[in-house]
Amino acid sequence: MGTRWPRSAHSSNWEAVCYELLGAVPDKMDGGKVEMGWLHATFPGLNENSTEIERIRYARSYILQIIGGYLMADTSRSRVHLRWLLKLVDFRAAGEFSWGSAVLATLYREMCGATKPRRAKIGGCLSLLQSWERFRFPFLRPRVNHPYTFPLVTRWNHPASYRGIPTELEDIRLLLEQRSEAEFQWTPYEDPAVRAIIPEEFLQNPNAWHVKVVLINYATVEPHQTDRVLRQFGCRQPIPADPEEFDEHHKIDLRLLGTDWPLYWSVYTEMRGGGKYVSEGKREPQNPRGQNYEGPQRGPDIHPVHHRDHAITVPNESTNAVTDAEPEELESPPEEQQPPLEARERRNPARNRRRPPCGTESPGHRH
């Protein structure tokens, strides 16, 4: 398996890739895509007499089916592209990728495409989107009489009651409009019953939860603009900056054959840290649970997230792929000019009531 595979998502001979890494080739292949039904039929299972190479090929097939049918599914949900097989040559190296970044980039792109009036289908990890909604919209959440389990998305695999929950789109929209902000759960994972089942390894660096980055997944580039949803991290939300515009990038896809994607997106991959994952370090926003935390005064700069070879995913923070460069300090925002006294007196005091900063000792402060 010493073949050096291409840096792009295009290969002149996907049959050769398939044969070398899986040991079999389907009768038909659509531009590098294989049917997941073929994968399931060709690799039905293992037994105690299976050889090491058979186990490796079965594992690759199984992971491909998870990617194509669940994590980064297209609208067909029945095919998967063999470009992902190129990431499974070495399982140890594959374990260092931030697959979550690729999943989010794919889902963000699909959500953008689904807003088009004539679009009837959506791809991506819809279970993740659905679980996010159910944890934060209790009035749209089915009732589940079962303890929380991890991953949290598995909660919705148990029997549930949908009584009283609308099913028509117009009814759901009306319900959302009628609900107040207080009925939205900004930080559902702070519930002790939920937090108790989250492995400790996911709680080691809360700063990573709200890092603002550009996610690059082959031809897909999407901004991860956490500065616009800071309440989800227990922070006070200032007026956010205008959202990043990526409309032109949405016209780029894998039909741009033979493209070296790290080079193509070099405007982002070379933005900071020589194209490596940039740790936020001392940059704001800091840990929302830290003492005396006043919340970010402005959104942090966008930094690139990509993989060094194929612009797919990034090494996670447990690796040594963090740049040695010292992060730049944010400039202090200019002091806000106070309005005239008479203007201040006309303000509605209830409207201008500010939420206490994170880490407050106030007994009335709730996240």
C-alpha cells in the first residue's frame, strides 16, 4: 500500500483505488461513487477466521457506509465517494483528523442549498441538526421516558411521544413566532443530568467550543461563526458583526477536476499559522465560566481549519499541529460615546437591562 494517492478529490482511475484499498471493484461506478448496497453485500461481516487484511478492508467499508449514509450523506443517501477511502489508508492517521469539522462544513453547505425555493431535498448529518433543535426547543421536543445516553443524539432512538407537537410546517412556524425568548434553552448541556454522561475528555478545553474558524472540506468552504451565537456558550451576546459572505464559494464543487484544494483555498489556509489549526490561546472569547469574564467585545478573527494534504479535516487539539506563533492581542474597543442626558432619560429601563457577565456570583443569574 505504498501508492501515493492524488492531493485532489479526482483520480483518473478510481477502480484502482477501490481495488487496492478494498480488494474488490463494483461492476459500475459513477464518477468515483460506489453504491452502499454494494459495500454491504461485499463486506457482510467478519468471523474468527478472518485475516488481518480482511479485517482492515471490512473496517474501511464500514466507515465508508457511516460517512455516506449518516455523517456526510448526499441527497441520495445511497452512494459514497471513494475520496473518503483515501483518508482510510492509515487508521492511526485517520484518527488524528477532526471529522467533526468536515461534518459541520457539509451540513452548513446543505442548509444553505436547502433555502432555495426549488430545492426539495437536503443532505448532511440531519440527526445532528434535529438533536440540536430538540435540546433547545422544548416545545417541539418529543417526550422520552429514558435516561440520557452518550452520544446525546442517541436519546431520540428510544420510544417517544409526539402528542401535542405540530407536524405541519405552517403550524411549527406559528408556534416559533408565539414563543418568547425565555422558552428557548440556550445551554441545555449544563443540565446536571446531561453533563454527567458527557465524557470528561470533551470538557477539557471549553475555549475550543466557540472558536471562530473557516471550515474547509475539499471544495466546500463554510464559516463557523460562533461569535453570532455566544449565548449557547453561556456568554452575553453583543451585537454581532455582519456575517461572512461565501456566496461565490458556493458555486465551487468537485466538478472542478484535478484541483489541489489546499492551494485553491490558500487565501484561507495561509491566513494564520502557516495553514495549521490555530489555537485561540489568550484570544477572546475566553472560557465563559471563568471568573470576571465580561464577554467578548467583538468577534475574533476567522482562522482556517483544514487538513494539510487534502483540505478535508484538521488534526485535533491533542496533536502537536498547533502553531508556535504567539497569537496577536485584540485591540481594546474604543470607549462608547455617551448620549446626552435627556436622551438617556427617555430610554426604556426594562429594554436596556443587561445580562450579568458569565461567572457572576448573583443568585438570580441563570444561563
